[in-house]
Amino acid sequence: MSAYLNCLLGIVRREALRFVHQRGRFLSALVRPLVWLAIFAAGFRFVLGVSIQPPYETYVLYETYIAPGLVAMILLFQGMQSSLSMVWDRETGSMRVLLTSPLPRPWLLFSKLLAGVLVGVAQAYVFLMIALLWEVEPPVLGYLAVLPALLLSGMMLGALGLFLSSRIRQLENFAGVMNFVIFPMFFASSALYPLWRVKEASLALWWACQLNPFTHAVELIRFALHLRFEPVSAAAVAAALVVFGALAMLGYDPRRGAMTRRVANA
């Protein structure tokens, strides 16, 4: 058990040090959602009716409504960035050293995934503290209640990035793939507008939002910040985590998938 723990702590420490030394990465992770909060919300500043506490409708400022979606955006970008680092590690050879460890490969991938999620959760809390300047003030206990939602959502989005990294052969191709994943997931969700308003505008888009796991991550975080538990969203995020995690494990299985072809051509 000590070997497993040492492995986990070592990978978490490596990811944390990498993040600390890359200060531009930390700033960019905060600037992106803050720009959306400061500029986009200012252009659409109004009081919005949403069902955060069903069945009663509550009215909140637009900044308060989109803040959970921006938190989920941080986790999404962190998941992609962590996967990008895996593609880089594979090209430099350090990934092969990690995967040749005597420990089970699923544990190595889980450790890498958890390390990236912890970094993303730290970014999310820093964003929530800064968002207080825009009157985004959830209940005090909401900051603690949202932690499980952040971890579960971060694991799901990180597992998606892990799967993508197993299928991408070259670092240059990763940016294009991220654009085809990040922006459709973000805009086809409830991050910016309530689902009932999306349904009024387009039924097809509403169905796309319902099938989008990012939507359920946003809703899980939004409800948790207001001390509510959303079981449907929690189940959807957990199911997506299992699916993406299984695909990532298959992708990094040396007996099949992309890793087999790369090792054979090495």
C-alpha cells in the first residue's frame, strides 16, 4: 500500500510543482473566466429567474447564475491542459518511464487524473473568491458543499481529456481537437442560459444540452453551491466518468489501442 501511496503523492507533487512554476498557466486559467464574468455578464446584466431551489423559482443576478458554469469551464480547461501535458510527456519520453512502473497502469492513470483535478479545484476556489467582487455570494457553507461536486465533475472532464490524449499522436493536433471539444461542450450547455430558455429557442439544442455531460456538471456545481443536491446530474456525471475512464484505460492499454501502435513503431 505504501508503494501506491508514494506513487500517488509523487505524481500529485509533480503536477503541483509544474503548475506553480508555470505562473502564466495559472493567470490564464483565471483570466479566461473572469473576462467572461466581467465583460459578458456586464452586457447581459439582468435579474434572471431560475429554479435553483425547486419547486420554488428564485431570482438571481446573471453573474451569480453563470459563475458555476465558469467554474466548470475552469475544470474543463484544466482537464484538457493536463491531457496536453501527457501528450508532451509522451513525446519527450517521460510518459513511457511512468507507464513502465511495476504498479498497475490504472492506478498510474488515476493518480495522474487526480493530480490534475486537485489543481483545477484549487483554481476554481480562487475564482470563486475573486468573483465576490461581482456580487457572486453563495451561502458560506456552499463553498464546502460544492467540493464533492467539483471533484466528481473534474474527474469526469479529466477522464475525457485523458481519453483524447490516448488517441492523439502529435502535440500539434491537440489544439484543434480541444477546440472541437471545449466550445461545443460549453455553449451547448446550461452554463450561460437556463435550459427552459434554451428549450423555448430550439428543441434540438435543448436535447443536445440534455445529452451533454458538461451540462450536468454545471448543474451539479450550481445546485451544490446553494446547498442543494441534484441526483440526476450527479448520476449523469458519474456515468460519464465511468465511460470516459474506461475508454482512457483502453486507450492506454499496451495490448490494444493507440499505445500499441506507438510502441511498435518506436
